[in-house]
Amino acid sequence: MLAISAALRVENMRDLLSAMGSLASWRTLALILAFINLKNLPFVWHFRLLYHFATNLRLKPSAPFFPKGKAIVDAQGKPTHPVFVPVRVTSRTPLLETDYNMHKSNSTYFTDLDVSRTALVSRLYSPGVGLVSKELDKEFLAAAQKEGKRAPKKKPIIIVLGSVYCSFKREIKPFELYEMHSKVISWDKKWMYILTCFMRPASRTGGEKTLLATALSKYVVKKGRLTIAPERILRLGGFLPTPPIESETKDAPTVSSADVSAIGTPASGEGITATGGVDGTLVREVLKMNDDQIPDRKDLDEQKNANSDTWSPEEWPWERIEQERLRGLGVVDGYINLDDQLHQEWM
């Protein structure tokens, strides 16, 4: 009996080793490796872009700015204008995104930025980009007819990434969960500037998130060689109100049939810049408020707490949006000027 029992144990051990051997086959190991690196498989990056593009697309200017029930607040939970609301995308770092230091490789931040910016720009530039393209086609046709020329050939409108700056603060470990918060910080006559923060989620409810990296990107929209101001796209998309007549007249471009091919992109340093930021005096001037009309800190805090989940167009007129835009330009002013200076240095 003992011999039979020992033989059965040996046989069971052989079966176990045989099963383990089959599990450790190259095919199984390849499937496991593919599963834990799903983010880096072929076409997954394209699928992620398409998913965020489709889920954030707006079909008409009257469409909701966000899915129903989402509060229009900034990263601190304060009510803000829909243009300045950040979008949040989460991700992890698979093994194929790590370097020899066993943390997220520097180059892989930029593929994540593609996805995060797509989610934001898809919401902000739809349907404004399409509407602007149709308007320009009509304007070019009218200008050509007025000058007695043939109708110009229609050209596609494209959104182009101009540059990306990224600063690394803390490492991201393998398989660690992190968030990417992208928001519009400002725009000028040519570029839209987008700030992205890589954040580590809070370890407990009510805790603070940890800043892992910051990035600044700029986009330009072009139709042929014509550069289109971001403000025009946002206005047609339903995000911005109509500016005062004096401002609209001052900034309105003159379009002719030659604009289809003869107007190039301005130099990298062109556009509206705000040096030195925006102080209290400028804020009062823009909002046309007297000193006795400015509420004290206590009243402001009470108002923010009461309106933490609401947003009203009456609270964000064109003047206030312009104030925030100029404040943001003050933040990115060094980046704008540095880009131009580096270009001149190379030339």
C-alpha cells in the first residue's frame, strides 16, 4: 500500500509539473506580457484618441458644455467659465513605458498629453471649427466674385500642435495610477495655450493630490495658409459671448480672395501678450468696478461656497472672460517670449 501511495504522489507531482510547464509556454507568457502592457499595443493609442474625441464632440453650439449633472467648476471646485474648466483623464504606467530607472520614461509623457489634449480640444473646438470653415468659404467666394475672379478651391481646416513644454517634478512608478488635468490657460490672436498637470490621486478621502509634472502646449488652427483666431472658433461654438462693438471692430480682419493662399502664419512672437501679469488696478478697469463695489474676502468666500456647483453666463460676461485670458497670458508670457528667442538664436 505504501508503495502504491508513493507512486500516486509521484504521478500527481508529474501531472502538476506538466500543467505548470504548459502554463509557462511562450504563448501564455506573451499573452500575459500583452495584457499588462495593453496601453502600448499597436493602435491602442489611436483608439484612445478616437474614444476621447467621440465622447467630447459637440454637434451644435446649443449643445451642453458638459454631460448632464457635471458641475462647471475649476480644479479647486470654484465656479468658472466652461472654457476654463479642466478635463481629467486617468492612466497607468505599464512596464514598456518605464526606463532603466524603473519609472515612467520622459518620452511617454507626450503620448499621454496627446490623449488629454484631444479630450479638451474636441469639446472646445466643436462645432466651432466646422462653422468657421463654412463661413470662410462663403467669405472667400464673395470676395472672389466681387473682384471678378474664379471661385477659389476649398481647402480643409486643420488643428496643429505648435510646441510642448514639459517639466518633471516627481517620478511615476510602474503601474501607478495618475491623473492628467488639462485646461485652457489663455489664447491670443494665433495660439491657444493649454496647461496640463500630471497628478497623483489623494491617498484618502479629502486628502491632497500630488503634482507629478506640468506641461504647456499651444495649438493653432489654419485653413490653407490662413491663421484663424481661437476667439472666433470659441464664439461660433457657443462658448464665448459677443464682445463689445469697439473691441470687435478693432480686431476684425479684412478678408479678400488672396487670403486663401497669400496669408501666412504670423511669426512665433506675434500676438497679444501681457507682461507683468494683471494687478488689481487692471482688474477694476476691465470690470469697470469702483473700490466700494468690490466685495470683501468674507463675502467672496460665502458666494463661492453657495455657488460651488453652479455657473451662470451673467456672472461671466465678456469683460470677465477677457480678464481671465489676460491673466493667463501673464502666466505663459515667459514661455511665449522664450519660444521666439530660441527661434531667433537658432537663426
